[in-house]
Amino acid sequence: MIPLSYAQQRMWFINRFEGPSSTYNIPLLLRFTGALDTAALRTAFHDVMVRHEVLRTVFGEVDGEPFQRILDPAEVELPWKDWGRVAPDRVPGVISSVTSSWFDLSDDVPLRGSLVQSGDEEFLLVLVIHHIAGDGGSLAPLARDLSVAYRARVAGGEPEWPELPVQYADYALWQRELLGDESDPNSVLSVQTAYWREELAGVSRSLSLPMDRPRPAVASFRGGAVGIGLSSDLRARVEALARARGVTVSMVFQAALVVLLHRLGGDDDVTVGSPIAGRTDEALNDLVGFFVNTWVLRVDVTAERSFEWVLERVRQKALAAYDHQDVPFERLVELLRPERSTAHHPLFQVVLAWQNNVPPELDLPGVTVSMEPVPTGSAKFDLFFNLAPDETTGSVVGEIEYATDLFDRSTVEGIAACFVRVVEQVVADPQATVGAIDVPADAQRADGSIDGTAAQPGTTGTPLDADERRKILVEWNDTAREFPCPGPIHLLFEEQAERRPDAVALRWAGGTMTYGELNQRANRIARDLKERGVGPQTVVGIGIRRGPDMIAAVFGVLKAGGAYLPLEPSLPAERVAGMLADAGSAMVLSTSDTEHWAVPDGVELVEVDGAEASPVSLPDPEPVAGPDDTAYIIFTSGSTGKPKGVEVTHRPVHNLLNWCYRTFGFGPEDVGLCVTSLGFDLSVFDIFGLLGCGGGLYIADATQQRDPQLLLDVLLTEPITFWDSVPTTLNQVASLLSGDSGDSGDSGDSGYEGTDGLRLVFLSGDYTPLSLPGEVRAVFTRA
């Protein structure tokens, strides 16, 4: 089996455990004007996939360890879609749908192509590559090879290109051989990690930035972007300063950014991330793959230092980083184990990239090609300064991508203006002290001041009066509400089972279960668990496939007084063992037909199939857990480090449900479509929100979860009134419903007759275009 590179392994982990997301999609949008041979382009796309093995690679796992499986070209179902002629007003929606569609790396090859005809001789090609198979430096060879293949196919031949000296799988093997093992003190990995361990010792958790809102506990990764640019004259002066000081242009920009961050936040210890190409061998230059690495620039800066001193410090740190660049950032974080947070990126939150690599260009006979920007709506960092030289005008162009969790657009526009102003000053007088560099009043210090002038967050230096301060600090935060908390949350379900035992509680493909039946099954599980010693604060794992047994097990654990721990049957064995150990759980519920990992030694496996066979009717057990006992433990994805278990007691769940019922009016007539994994906290809202008020729950199985067509069938055939979805899936279902998903691109009769019952859709987990809710509402209403 071929291992993944370290960077790929991190991408695989995020894709595997964060679930559907387009955060790591790399889109490329090309506009063609002229007589495009669409058949030749499609064949050329296939040629490129044949040439670069990484583009036809899927990622499996054995015993929790991922591996690469390179598909034979004959195995690959070409990931190409020709949308045909699409009306101009629908083109942005199609592009958004394509770029936001997620990859299942275990089944999907990591490249997709979509062709849209927008006019008589106007076409748009949308290429989307997952980061696991490519990076910014991959776009140039990808475009070049597509051009070569297209020219050959138009001429009736096959592309003749030199054989690639290596493939990406060779690089993955070579990387691990080069780095060696951290247990070997003389290995490259050990030596370079030792440098970074010393360099980053005691690094602060996060920078102080002029944020408009407090940092949320969990970053959403939603983002926006504002433009930033430097004139040709200013670029020439930056280049002159770089030559005079023996540094690169990117070092000048990095030093200017360090100064700006110090002035905005007051931090004397400033860290900035910077990408590095990672193609350390010429054999990799023509290869598509994930090579880019990230290094950390750490500079100690004070107001008394001169900009020259800062620039020299940046030069020293950058050269040392280049000498120690072989350690992948992902591996470095694992080895250094910095204090981790789901709220921000580890080690740095601001990145600067100087994109002076070869841009992607397509040269197609008889066709004019231009590249167009693609808004992604995501942000991996607090601020990402993305700058590039424009050789046509001699200027510098770029954008600042920002986290909308933290910043308003106007604030980032102010930061962009500040950066340009700092660059102007330091090239004019490199010997100026940092404290003397003027930061315009477009942005403010995170401690509430600009150059010593008192201010409040969200202003540009004007103090708030007493009424404004009270509104922000008191009135806007006056969210306290009284809510009932009678005891453990399963009592809400028991009350409904007593009132309406014959009402349908659960629905799934091919079956239903009433409240009375579900309650009896849960009571039998609870009795068995209590006999096995389960009580308050006892954590019981649930490793059951999606279906009625899974829900019965949840209520059975709660009725016994315990807390449930979701364990997906598809999780790697090592991950499960770690979760059980961290949660202190010595028991796992399962069923005889569930295939999954082997239960670790010392953990009891209890099969609950027999809970439905007994004819004995059991009374509800007396509740033994209190409102402040643990109801469940759900683990984080581990995308920012080791997964961590979060204990939630019954009381906050009652608070959530009280808000839910008051806000959305859930009742017995509601039926929710449950597609959320039990290991994701939104499942709590689905299960207890519906079954706690007498409503019903349709449990989508694993196949339905992934197939928009099957989900649409459920919406059309079941009395669904509520659906918790990610934007991508909702958009795909709406497209099917409207009849817009066919290759023709025509907006015609879908053949569906309506979904009148669906009244409420929750969107979460990914970027939601502002236009999507209105478009979906119109489609579902029209249907």
C-alpha cells in the first residue's frame, strides 16, 4: 500500500471527520471565446487525468491508516459534466453549485470539470481540484498539459509529451524516506524539528487584532475578501529597497506586515504564516500535486526598533526557515503540540503569500482564454494577505481574505489601507522607528485605542457615550430567559410516549415505529444496562448503524441514568479506542448486523438486538440522573489537533429545546429529516427537538445521506416539515426539483409535483450564498 504524504494525510483526516465541506476545494474558472471543440476539450481533460496519477487517486484506509489507491484509467468514470447552454442569469448559480460540491475522497477522484455554454461562442470551464491532490503551483502544469492535449485532439491525434520523471506517489514515499523517524536523533525530521521547537517555544496563542466581534468558540471558516493593490511606482521602490538590503520583495512585505500587526494589536511577539512552494527537486516542477508547505515567521518587535532592524530580522528568520523547510507544517504541529483551539489556527492566525510563481495559462487554437476569479466564501485564517506581481501594469495586485466571524468588510478595507500606508513609509525611510510609523485611523488597536486615543471596538477612535456603551454591553446582551428544567431530557420523550403511544415516532426506508414501541425498546435496553451497573456519569458508547436501534440505544442509555458516546461504525479502530479511553467508557452498544472496528480489550460489547424480541411490557424506570449530570459526550473532529471530548449535561439541552419550541413552534405535526451523524451535535437538536414535542423523525440511512436524488425522494414521499442540511446538499436537491440538473442546462419540467409540507430548513456546516435561501424557497414553492 502506498502511504499519503504528510500534507495529504492532514487533508484526508479533515475530509474524513469534518464531513461534507468545500473549504479545501481549489477552483479555477476559465472563459473561452471562439469556436471551442467541446468534445476535444473533454478528451483532453481525460488525457490530463491519465498523465497525472494523483488526479485519479482515491484514498482508502486499513486499521485507521489511510493509503493511496491509484485507479487504472479504464476504472475511472470521467468526472466531467457538460451543462450545455445555460441562461446568463443562471450561470453564477451553476458555478457556485460546482465549486461548492464536496469530495468523498474514499470514492471520488479529486478533480472535476464542468463546461457551461453562456453564449453563441462563449464557454466557461470550471475546474475544481481538492487540495489533497493539488496546490496553487499545480495550476500552471495542469493548464499547460490541458492545452497540449487539446491541440493534439483538435488535430485528430494524441498528445505527445515527455514522460513525467516521477509521479506524486513517488514523492510521498521519498518524503517519508528523506525525513526519517523522529525517534532517530540524526534524522532530518528530528534535526529540523529541534530547530522549530526552539524557534517557536512559548509562542503566544493568538495575536491581538482589531476584531469587530469576539472570537467564537468554534470557527465557522466563513469568509470574505477585499482587494488590495500597490501602484507600479510603489512596487518599484519596494524592489529597490529589497536590492539595497539584500532581501527579497516578499521579505519587505513580511516586515511591513509585522510592523502593522504590532501597531494594530500592540503585540511584541508577532507570528505570521507564509507558504513555501515545497518543490525542492526539479523533477517535481511539472507535476500536479500537494507540495506547498507553510513556515512560521516569528519576530520580536518594539516601538524603539527601526524598520531596518525588523527587515534584517525577517531576513535571518526566512533564511533559517528555508534551511528547515522539509518538515511538513502538519507534522510539525503534531510534534510540537501547541495549545490547541477550535477557535483559531495554531501558531499563527495571519498569513502573507507572495504569489510570484508561473500563473496558469491555456493556449487553445482559435479560442481566446481568460481566467476569472472565483469567490469561495471561506477563510482558513483570520487574515490572509494574498499578493502577486502584475507584469502587465508593473503593479502589485491581490486581496485580503478574512474571517467573517471576526471582521466586518469595512474593517478589513481599513486594514488594507493601513498596510499600503506602512509600505509607503518604510520604503521612504527604512531607518524610521516602528513607533514613528503612522498607522491611519482606518483601523484601531485591539485594546481599544489608536496611537493612545481611547476607543471602543468597532469604532475608529471616537469614544462611545454612556447610552451607546449601555446598548452594546447590556441591552444587546440581555438574552436571559426562564426555562423549565424538570430533570433528564428523556423525560420529554416519555411524556409524549404516554400521551400518544400509537403516534409514529420514527420513519426510515421501509419501516415505521410508534412512540410506544420505541419507548418499550428503550426501556428494555435501560433495564439491561442498569443490571450491568450503568448509572449517572457512566459513559456508554453507541456504535450502531443509522436506524431505529440507534435511537432506542440513545434513550436506553439516558433512561438508565448514563451518558451516551457516539461511535460511528466507520471510524478507524485507533480513533475509537482513543475516544473510549478519554471518555472513560468501558461499554459499547451494538447490533449483530453492524460491521465495525474491534472493541478494545477491557471494553464490554453489548448487542441490543434482543430489545425488540421480548413481549414483556416494562414501565418507565425512575429517573436517576439529574439536570447537571452528563447527558452525552461528543468528540471534536480533531482538525486542529487531537480530538477532544465535550461533556454536555441535561440542563443546557433543555435550554436549547426551550428556545427551539419558542422560536420555531415545533409540535406533533412536524416530521424532521435526520441526515446528521449522531457524532455531530446538531443530531441533539434533531432527535430531542422532534421527539420531545410529539413530532416524528425520518432517519436517512448512510446511502440516502450522500445521494441528493434519494433525499429528494424522501422529501416528496414522506411528510417532512423540517430539514437540517448543509448548503451544498440543499442546492443539489433544489436543482433536481427544478429540473435544472440535466446536461442540457434547460430549465424545464422536473416531473415532480410538490413539497408543500416542508416549512423549515436549517443551514449549517458550510458557506451559504446570500442568494441560496431565496432561490430554494422559490423552487420549492414553485414545485
